[in-house]
Amino acid sequence: MIFDYNVVLDSLPLYFSGVLVTLKLLAISLAFGLLLAVPLALMRISKQAAVNFPAWLYTYVIRGTPMMVQLFLIYYGLAQFEAVRASFLWPYLSSATVCACLAFALNTSAYTAEILAGSLKATPHGEIEAAKAMGMSRFTFYRRILLPSALRRALPQYSNEVIMMLHTTSLASMVTLVDITGAARTVYSQYYMPFEAFITAGLFYLGLTFILVRLFRLAEHRWLAYLAPRKH
Amino acid sequence: MLNGYGATIIDGTWLTLQLALSSMAVAIALGLLGAAFRISPLRWLSGLGDAYATVIRGIPDLVLILLIFYGGQDMVNRLAPMLGHDDYIDIDPFIAGVGTLGFIYGAYLSETFRGAFMAIPKGQGEAGQAYGMSGLQVFFRILVPQMIRLAIPGFTNNWLVLTKATALISVVGLQDMMFKAKNAADATHQPFTFYLAVAGIYLLITSVSLLALRYLEKRYSAGVKAVEI
């Protein structure tokens, strides 16, 4: 079997524009997902059932159903309702990019909220007691002590979530977007060369994964240096 | 129920469950093999195991599914004429799905199993050797039974992810519940209803699995003291 490099070379521009789409989807959904995850995580560590339960239910339902179903519910499903089609949001909700970003952001917010909640719960008692001893108000305590400390310690797990999210964005190719996977499917349908088309896509994803892993290692070096094991 | 599509969706659910369970069986076998490779003292074996885990975990499931399904189809039909078989061969999507998901989640499980193996005190394996057990006997009689307890949390996670990933196999034409829901949605113009029903069924499957695996974890932890802080 011969691997046809010319096919790959000819379609490189398509793959690179796919990389841009993938990165755009990833960045937007991660940003909104994280924004949504912080309040959700704070709700998840509350002792009041009325606060905790809605956040628990949200993360449980999102984490218990496949991403593909969530994406289809938003992209194909919402159009079923006349009220949605008549609303001012319809121009946005009929766009595949918006729907994909919305679905991905909701999905990652649930996973990130659980990661953050775990990290918040693991805050050392001493840090909390010190904040109280300094007479910090609740808001100052959250802003200066609890959140910065928990966000740092969540970094290693969050890096996993980011990489899972990079892989999840490949589902965007099912709602007509031409991301890396979409480019590969286009190339496959043009040339009928599955190995060339999908191995190239796989290499792009591997490359992006390694870059993200390296970036997070740098971030951990910057923000988690005080927790790293001693080198000598 | 569901405009008369309820029964076909239940049929699809059954296929989804079969797919998930069969893939998990393949994944456990490959995961054990991968973990055994990775903890092996032989450099090239552990390198091979590491490469398997790293490459597969670095590529999205969907890309691997498309690659293995279309690529496998292509390869089979190029090899078959050489073996004197001239008809076009269609690969059964169920078999392809089981192979693909098993191969992908084998890599994830090899990571879980490797961590669990490494958490078993060294003395356990050495004691087995001191009794004159062979390498395989130490692996299956000493390491694997103790590894199960340590691997259950990671295993639970992988099982849930795999169950949800079965939805992707509908892309290559397996008539699982996702595929059936899509057909029903197209026919009735009620996509929300059908995808919501499928989401509910997935939620049911994951909930039941969580409860069952939590029970199993308790069983396997009998005799191990839980430390209270």
C-alpha cells in the first residue's frame, strides 16, 4: 500500500484553515465554559441543598449524556419549536458555529465545575483560617484566597479537560463545520483515500495535543511551582 | 409512545448496550496487555505500550473511528483479491465499532491499569516469585486481583466515557439508538423529542452503571480500612 503524499500536500491549506476553526471553537467554548463553571463550582460546594442541588443536577445530566446528543439537541432540536424560530435569537441559533460553541461551552462548564468544586473542597484548612484571622470579608476571602488557590490546584486536571475538549471539537464536523475533522472528511470524499485523509487529521490533533500539554506544563511551572516535589 | 417509534428506539438501546459491553471486553483485554507491556522491564515492550497509549489518547475518537472504519474497509478490499476473493466486502458496522472502541479505550484503560499496578507494594510480586511462581502466575494470581480494587474508580470513568462514545458509531452506519433517533427525527420533524428521549436513556444507563460500580467498589474494598480524616 502506498501513502499518497501529493493528496496530503494538495489539501494542506484546507487542513490549516481547519486548524483555525478548531482553535476558534476551542477557545470560545473554553472561555465561556470557564466563566460558567466558577459560579457552578461555588454552588456545588454550598451546604444549602437549594443552592447545591440545581448545580449538581446540571453537572450530572450533562456528564451523563453524550456530547453528540447535546449538540444535536441544540442544533437540530431547537428548530422544532415555533417560539424559537420566531424569536430574535433565531439568526444566532440557526448558525452551526454558535450552536457548536454553545453546546461545547455548556458541556465543558459541567466537567470544569466538578474539577473546580473538588479543588475548592481540598483547600487547606490553614489558608481558610488565616483569611478569617486576618478579618477578611467573605467576598475578599473568595477573591484573594479561595479562588486563586483552588484555580491553581485545579490546573493539572483542567489540562486534561482542555485536551478532552480539543478532541470533542471534532464533533463540529457533524454539524457542517469544516474543522480539522471536517477537512479530513472533505478530503476523503474527494479522493476516497481514508488513510491519507484521516492520518493527516490525526497528526494535526496529536501536534495540538502536545502543544497544549507543553503549555500547561509551563503554566504549572509558573503557578504551581510551590507544590512541585523538591528536585534535590 | 413517541409516535410509534418507541419500539425501534428500544431496539437501538439494546444494540447500544451490546456494543458498549462488547467493546469494554475488548478494551479490558487490550488494556491489560498494554499495562503489562508498559510495566515490563524490556525497553522496547514498554516503549511500544507507551506509544499505543500516547498516540491513541492524543487523537479524537471520531477521527479514529472514521480512520479505522473507512481505512479498514479499504484495506480489506485491497487484500481480499490477493487471497482470491473477488466480491466487494462490506464490514459489519457492529464488528468495526467493537474493534474500534475496544482499541481506543484499551489505551485509556492501560493507563488506569498501569497506575493501579504501580500502587501495589513491590513486596507482593517478589513474594510470589519467592514462592516459585512464573511471571504469568504472579501477574494473574497476585497483581491482577489486587489491582481491581485500585482500578475501579478509573474503570468507572472509562466505562462512562465509552458508553457515551458509542453514539459516535452511528456515524458509520450502525443502527444504534442514536441512528434510530435520527431516522425518527427526520420522519416526524420532531428532533428535540427524539434526541431528548435518547439523552434520557443514556442518563439511565450511566446512572445504573454508577450505582452498580459503586457497589462493586465497596465489595472489593472489603477488608481495606478506609481512613477518616
